[in-house]
Amino acid sequence: MRFLFFMRLKINGETVENLQAATVGELLDTLRIERGKVAVEVNMSVIKKQDYERFLLSDGDAVEIVNFVGGG
Amino acid sequence: MEDKLVIKDVEFRSRLWVGTGKYKDFEETKKAIEASGADVVTVSVRRVNITDRKSENLLDYIDPRKYKILPNTAGCYTVEDALRYSRLAREAGISDLVKLEVIGDERTLFPDTIGLLKATEVLAKEGFIVLPYTNDDPIMARRLEDAGAAAVMPLGAPIGSGLGIRNPYNIRIIIETAVKIPVVVDAGVGTASDAAIAMELGCDAVLINTGIAGAKDPVAMASAMKHAVIAGRLAYRAGRIGKKLYATASSPIEGML
């Protein structure tokens, strides 16, 4: 069993406390974000989709979650 | 004869490319894109709203299996930002295409061509299909080609200005002598005649956003642009007549009473 760890992350510029997500994959699930249409960056590095389940988040990480919006 | 546009092994069905910004809603975006006949749509990379998960996604309306999604780096003023947005776009999307923008000035949105050149070089080495939004300078277009750009996208006029093709002579020089890669006029097209002029000059394609989205009836304008691009391309291939100052009669003199 995994040790439950409540973290503080900076997600899209906002500080989010008491998060219970060990990996990028778990974070996306917690936030109810569909994986197919987003890209994730942790501390300025892009995380590939195939690495979502094994990329471990650490307290204080800066996470960016982006998608496509209308633009020219 | 077939007249297909190919950019670095990517085949395009349409020579009109359209943006997805400034529409009233996704429904209108979808209808206008359908009316335009475009198979390339540009998008921007922005933060997901993490608090309101009910908000809809653009890709729910624009099927990436049906359209080529061309992400831009709009809003980036530095090389670093443009690289960061490009890499995120590649991960969020399904292709290596990027419409690279490195903006130099807020008021004109003119490109910072020095930064653009640097970013083009880096991204081309990373395997991106780089389509840089540049100014109408033939020498810069050539430099971008040398740096690995797959096509160049010179502006007709400032983004969203609707001023048309302000420097048709330079656009022609870019097409005829500066580069061998495709030339896609980006920005400034305000109405159908502007799109036709761009195509008559020999451009390979035209990218339009505001000219369609900002029209009173965007869906009707999308259709107008579609026809203008087709007409302009046909006229270019047909070869227009030379311009002369004086008249030459179309009807014979012989046989007159």
C-alpha cells in the first residue's frame, strides 16, 4: 500500500493545497481532466503522455496543464 | 492536372487555411470552418481551466481526424516562450506542425525576426515542421528556409488589420526568387479580393482568421474566401494578361461598314 501524502502544488499559476496525487496521471484523474487533449509540464519540462503514470510529483512542483483554444 | 499542396510530406487538400479565434462560440467556429472548405485550422495553446471542468473543448467541435490542427505560438515575445509553447503543442496534439510566432511589438504584432530565426533553427532540429510567421522581407524568408523552415508565412498586413496585401511586390519576390519552400500569406486578408490577390501572386495558400471570424456573417464570408482562394489559384495558373496603358480592341476592324 502506498503512503498517502498530501501535497501542495502550483497548478496553472494557482497554489493548490492538500492534493492527494502521487503521479501526473493521478493528478489529472483528481482534477477530472481527460488526458487525450492536454499537455502537462512539470517545473518547465514537458511530460510525455506515456510517462504520466510513473512521473512522481513532489511537494512544491509547478505544474502547467494546457489545451488548445481558438486562435489564429 | 493535379494541383496539390505538399509541405514536408504533409499533403493539404485546401489552399485556404483558417483560424479558430474570435468566434462567438464553438458552434459558429465549426460552421464557418465547414463553409470555408479548409482542412487546416490554427489553434492556440492555453491553460486548462482547472476549476470549471464543465467548460467545453475546442477539439469537441473540430475533429482532429478530419482537420489538420496547426498550433501557433501566438502571444510569445521571446524565443524561450515560443519553444516552450511549441513543445507543449506537440505533446497536446498529434503532429509536428507548428505555426511559429515570435512577436516583437504589442501594437503592430510584427514578428521579431531575429528571435524567429533562432527559434526556427532549434525547432527544425527537434523535428518540428516549422511554419514561421514572418514579415514580407525576401531575405528573411530565405534565412528562415536555410534555418529549416518547411514553409514561410509572410504577413499581408498586421494581424487582424484587414488591410490586405500591402506589399504585393515583395510577396512576389519571396515566391519567385527568395525561397523554394511553399509560401503561405498569413494575416491582413480583410475580404475575398485580398485572398484572391494573394493567390494570384502565386502564394501556395492563405491563412485567414479575423477576416472571416470578424465579418458580420462569418459563415457566408468563409464561403466567399473559399471561392476567392480557388479563383485566385486558377487565375495564377492560367497566367494573367500583361497590363498596358492603352486599349487594344477585342473586336476586329476588318469587315466593318
